[in-house]
Amino acid sequence: MDLGKRFSRLTGTDFIRMVFTAARYLHDHVNHVNALNVFPVPDGDTGTNMNLTMTSGVEELSKKQTNHIGQAAETLSKGLLMGARGNSGVILSQLFRGFAKSVQSYEEINAQQFAAALQQGVDTAYKAVVKPVEGTILTVAKDAAKHAMQNARRAADVTALMEETYAAGKQSLARTPELLPVLKQVGVVDAGGQGLMFLYEGFLAALTDDAVVPAHAFTGQSVAREENHVPAGRSAQSHISAEEIEFGYCTEFMVKLDQTKSKGFEETAFRDALTKFGDSLLVVADDELVKVHIHAEFPGEVMNYAMKYGELIKIKIENMREQHGHIVMHDDEAYAQAWGVSNTAQEQPAAAVKHSKPSGMVAVAIGDGISKILSSLGVDQIISGGQTMNPSTEDIVTAIRNVQAKTVYVLPNNSNIVLAAQQAVELVEDKEVIVIPTKTIPQGIAAALSYQSGAESDAGNAEAMNRAVRQVKSGQVTNAVRDTSIDGIDIKEGDFIGIQDGQIVASCPDIVDACRKLLDSMLAEGGDLVTILAGSDASEDDTESLTAYLADAYPDAETEIHAGGQPVYAYLFGVE
């Protein structure tokens, strides 16, 4: 095969081959990427998040293959957007979102257009991050795109340009420790940047090697998650009863536009007209077809209206009330098996969904006890997830839509979920969505405590919640999974490490010693209340020892102890 001639231009089919091959390269190196996470904790998840995000994009692309590169890139972008998990996944989705916008009108592209698309992807990703940090995936993507732009005109073809781009990306990745001191301290390169390089390596393989992954290999659950699979957690259905489903029929169909009827068709007006029939509305249109998804109580009325514009095809209607019981039963079994925790909190609808109220809350949490606490504080929807299991943007959107309120406050409760939550805001048009950027469970509990359902203004409520968050110091204790040294602290594999607001402050062979050092650091400037959330691995003896220590060393501080049930972190602490 004359590869130079073959890839002087990229079609949609070529691009799909590149994406499928890249997804496989990333999947095969997930553990390698996870191992590059700076903190030596057992929840390194950058590779997992990027893999799950890419899987979502590939699965969407598998359903709608095309030789039009603009359409292929748009389909991939939509899949990545809805499946984005964690900061790395959100940034990855934004890189391809910008790429898709750049090529949307092209059936095929040349080397210069490919370089321009990479650059627009970088521009889009940087805009999505409030405070971009150099020495991360952003820097690697930026440097690779810049090199591509500089060499696009003299590159013989797309293959040659990809070789240059990949080489520049690898050089940028090697420089990340010089830009981000913590990487140099630990002796690793940036995990997200490495994940991106595996994707680019896959791109290059598809352009230079006939033995690439065929499209049919990626149908269904083809990008296997295997040992890297992160359980999707409980669906939002688990927090409501069948009787509370207002619109009972999931209705999907396509309208084959009739040119004699559809001269006045306008997508926005059509979408607005359908809102009166139900919720969870999705309308995607082109010049010939309109795809509609809606939850409606009377599907016939929706279809009667749509028929004004053409013939209906691919009709599917499902009774969601009937499905609800099956989903909840499956969730109960899967959740218990995955995490080994009691399902008590999830068996009771969390502050059951109320219709047409002024405001409500969505929170991310893992652990039976933590879910109970948040539910008792008025959280309407709890998304099972956390550091070891980042929910996707779609998971968050679904939960928001299931809160029947005009304003919904979202508590991510993890720094790696904040970006996905902020991305979800853009996808919900019928509600005011406010993300309170809680980075820990203690912060989330404080925010929920400060929430007032009858607040005079959303801004006032948000300010009160944010103020409460700023007054909380958060700590966590877990096991180290490798030897390292961070901020002058020598850490041995198997040690218990204490982390205060993202910084390691203690490492000890004994868990109680690690907890004491962590609490001493958290209480160095005083504190009136210490909250202890005991995880699934915490022992009663250790908890009693900590309680006695606090009573003796800090007699003026009140102590509250709760069974959090969270995995990985034996103890979570909050000091106010």
C-alpha cells in the first residue's frame, strides 16, 4: 500500500480507524497511566477515567459510522462529552470537541486542516478549565498542536504530520516534570499527558500499519474494561419509586423530513414545542432526519405533533415504570457485590423527588453511611461515586434531571469530579444548575447543612454554601501503594498516609499514629468540631483510640463519629 498517497487526506473511515486503534492502545496501557498518579494511594484513576471516557466515544461512534470526517468527529465528540469522567476525561472530551468543530463541514481533510483541528481542540480545552495548570495533559496537547501547525505546510501528508506531532508530544511529556515540581519530586511524567500520548501512538499506528483494530471489534462493550472496570454505581432510578415517575414512557423515534411539509421546520422551535409533552428531551436534526428522545406520559401526542413534518421511522416506546423495578433490583445486587456495603440508604428513596419545588440538591458519594447523612440533610439525588469511581457527565445530567426543581445545586465532593459537574451544567437547559465546588465529603456535608430550601435567592444560597465549604479542613487516611518521597516525607509501601486538603502530612506504619499526626495538623490553628467518618476498613478499637486521643489532647473540641462505610479511605476527617 502507498501509505503516503493513501493518507494525503483523511476521510471519516480513516478517522474512525484511528480512533478505534487509539482506544485500544489506551485500554492496553491503563494500568501504566494509573501508576503515574503522583500520590501513592490505591485510587490512581487517570488511566481508568480516560479509558472509560474514550470507551463512551467509541461506542457512540460504532453506532453511526460514516465516511464524512466532520460527522464522524461530531459523533465521537458527543459520546466523549456524555461519558467524560474525572478531570482528565473532561479535558479529553474538550480536545475532541474543538477538533470536531474545526472539521464539521469537511468530508475529508488534509494535513493543514488536521493540524488546525488539533489546535482548535487545545483552545477549547483551555477555555474549559478555569485555572489551567502547565505540566499536564493540556501542555502536552498544546505543544503537540503547536508543532503540527508549524509543520503542516511542509509535511508530505497526514501520516508524516502525525509522526511529527507524536514526536513533539513525547518531548513535551518528558518536560512535564520541569513544569510541575511535584512530578519531578516523585520522578514521574504527567499521567494525563501519557494517556494522550498512547492515543496519539494509536493514531500513528492506524496511519502506518495495516494491522489495526477493525471497526467491528468495537461493537457493544468492545473496549473491555476488565480489571480496570469501575462499577457504574447506582442509577438515579434507585432513589425514586415507580409512582414518582411523572412521564412514564421513554419515547424515541426519527422524523424523515418531508420537503413539502418541512419547509418551515426549525430545530429550536420544534424542540421548544415538544417540551410541553414531557422531559429528558433530546432533539438532533440535520437536513433529512430529526432524532427525538423524550420521556412522555402520552407518546401518541408527541408523535402526532412530529408527523406534521414528515414520516416517522425507528419508533421505540418503553414503559419506564415497568423497567424501574428491574433496574432497582439489578442495582441492589451490583452495588452490594462491587463494594460490599449495606444498601440500606439506597433502599429508601433519598428525600424522594418532589415536583415543582424551588430548589434541590444532587451529591456524589460512596458509602452507605455517607449516603444516609447526605439524604438526611435534604439531598434529593445521590450519585454513587468518588475518588475510586468517578461518575460520568451523563450520570450527573441524569441525576439533575430527576430533581423536579427549578434550581439544582450539585455537590461533586471530589476535586476530580468538579469539571464533569461543570460540564453537565451546559447540557441541562430547563433548570438553573449551580455547582458548589466541594472537593471532599466533609465539605459536601458542610454545604448541605448550609443549604436552605426556602432561600430568597439562588445567589444567596450558593454564597452561604460556599462560605461553609471554605471553613472546613478535610483529611483522609489510606494505604500507600508504593515507596516514594513527597514534600520531605518518606513513604513506604503499606504505610498509612494522612492527607490534609490534598497535601500529605503524615506517613506511619500504624494507622492510629497516622491519624493522630493528621489530626494534629488539622487542629494546629484550632477547631470547634471534629467529624470522623469511619470507613469500611476502620476498626472499633482504632476509632475508640482516636476518640480518647481527641478528648485528651483537644478537650474544647466537640467530636462527632459516624459510620461512613466508604472504601479505600479508612477514615475521613472534617474540622470546623
